[in-house]
Amino acid sequence: YSFYGSPVDGDDFHLYNFGNIYYQHKFDSIDKKKITLNIDYNQFRKNDTNLGFFIKEFPNDATNPYIYKNDFPQDFFNISGSIDYSSQINESSKVNFGGQFSLSRFDNNLSYYNFASSTSDFELTLLSRHKYIENYSALYVSKTKTFNEKLNASFGVRIEGTKYTSENVSTSEET
């Protein structure tokens, strides 16, 4: 028989920012030529810190607390956007061209500490960190042709590129 309890005191902090800019300019009143710009921004930060202890009780034995501390910071950031130009060539044809981009960053960092009575301080027992950065971009052009009320066709070319780095750092120490 054993009983495990874990009273915990926590300190959590969360921050979320976001925004969007959308702009469209029409060069004529009949909507034959227009340019559209769209930008999105997202940022999320979180820092959770927990301080607690496990209590392990055995019958006819004293209580043995195991004091620990956890830190769980996270940081996510993304900005993305697109620009598109559209022009009506004639009554049945239209051309579009533009580009897109995106930058994303993610940082997740777990630190786990156990209290060491020999030093009267917390010692790092586990560190797990993951960092990721991604850059994405694209350029495109397309032409649309309307043949009748029920039939149209599009032809286009799109070039995309993605560059990313991913780093995972993990350490574990026995105490």
C-alpha cells in the first residue's frame, strides 16, 4: 500500500497578440483591375511554473516529501501575408499574379528540477527544448478563361520554397 499526493502552487502567465491588415485597391469602377494585400500576425507566449511536492506514505513509516519545480515556457510567433494583382483582359479572360510569404517560430522549453537536501537548492534533472523556424515563400501567375455560363478553365504556374530549421535538445540527469 502506498499513497501519492501532490499539492502544487503555480504561477502561470499567458500572452496572445494577433492582428490582420487587409487592403484592396480597385483601379476602376467596374472591378476589372485590382490589387489586394493581406497580412496576418499571431504571437502566443506562455510561462507556467509549478512548485510542489509528492508525498509517499507507507504504513508504519514516516512521510517522505519529494519537492520539485517545473518551468514550461512556450513562445509561438507567425507573420504571413499575400499580395495579389488581378486584371480582366477581355470579357472572357482574366489574369492573376502575386506572392505569399510566411515566417513561423516556435520555442518550447521544459525544465524539471528536484530539490536536493544536500545543497538546499533545486537541481536540474530534465531539460527538453525544441526550437523550430520556418520561412515559406511563393510566387504565382494564372489565367482564367470563361467559355460559357457553366464552363471555365484556369492555367497557372506556382513556385514555392520552404526553408526550416529544427533543433531538439534533451538532457536527463539522475539525482
